[in-house]
Amino acid sequence: MGTRDKRVDAYIAEAQPFARPILEQLRATVHTASPDVDEAIKWGMPFFTSGGRLLANMAAFTAHAAFGFFRADDVMGAGKAERDAMGSFGRITSVRDLPPRSAIIAWVRRAVKLAAEGPRPAAQRRAAKPTPKVPAALAAAIKTDATLRAQWAAFTPGKRREYLAWIAEAKQPATRARRVATTIAQVKQGKSQNWRYETKRG
């Protein structure tokens, strides 16, 4: 049997009232799907692991909760995970926002299976995550704005890829334009695409 971490109990107890039933239901569903899953607190958030490998994590913030699989595209299928917020299910404000329990169970079991198989070969990982093209508007801004150019260059390839993927996933031109503008503003401040979630919740 997997282990339950008392720190996760405390995390849930300290979360906003709306978030507690969400976290409790997610936690129960994960353990139903795979009783051998272990719990831990990493980076201030509850994580679920299997055989020492990361499966997923959940988090509670001021106005929403989140749940994300470590290898979301492999677990849920490419393009099925939400990208507009931290995690795989988008912003969760009530248990009604959660996917069907049967789907979560299937995904957790898939995540456990993938964890048991070990990480993909490096070449395969690179092929699965091509770096999207830099949009023309962003490229122009990087060329003309020294602060933006310096911050963009200082980012790791992974952080740049997060921004580019976020922009590329926008289906409407207006949405892409807003995301480019947000990217420029945040990068100039040295903020990653998920900067809100890299600090302690709240």
C-alpha cells in the first residue's frame, strides 16, 4: 500500500473552503485508481509518486485549485490537457469542474504504468516537444527592446518553450495577440509563463 503524508492533510485543511472538497476528491480518486501511490510535499504542494517517480500534483490558490499530470500529453493524449492555467484540468473552482471520475482513474493508471516503464529516451523526449516558432510580433519586440532581449536570452530553453507553446495553442488571432502582449510584459519583468505558481500558494 502507498503512503499518505500528514502534511497533505494539513495542506488541505489550510486551503480555502471551496478548494477542500476538490483536493479531497482528487486525493481519494488517485488512491482509488492506484492504492500503491505515495504522497509527498514538494515545492510547497502535494505530489503523488509511484516507485519514486512523479505522477501528478495538486494545488490550491486563492480562487481556484489545480491538478496536473507530470507527463500530461502521454497520460491524457496530446493536446487534451489544459494550458491556460497550471495543471492539466485548467482552473478548478468546484468539484463540478473536474473531469469524470472514471476518466481520472484511467489517467492515473496510465501515469503509473508510464512511471514503471521509466523516462523516455532523450531523443524521443525532444521529438515529442518541438520548440514552436517565435511569432513575428514577439520576434520584432525582442529585436527592438534591449530589456526584453536580455531577459529572453537569460531564460532556459524550457521557459522559452512554455511561452511559445502557450501562444501557439491560441486558436484565435486576437487571443494570440493578447498572449504575445502578456509574454512581452512578463518576460521584461523576468517572469516565467507560470510565475504565479512558482511561489507559495495564495
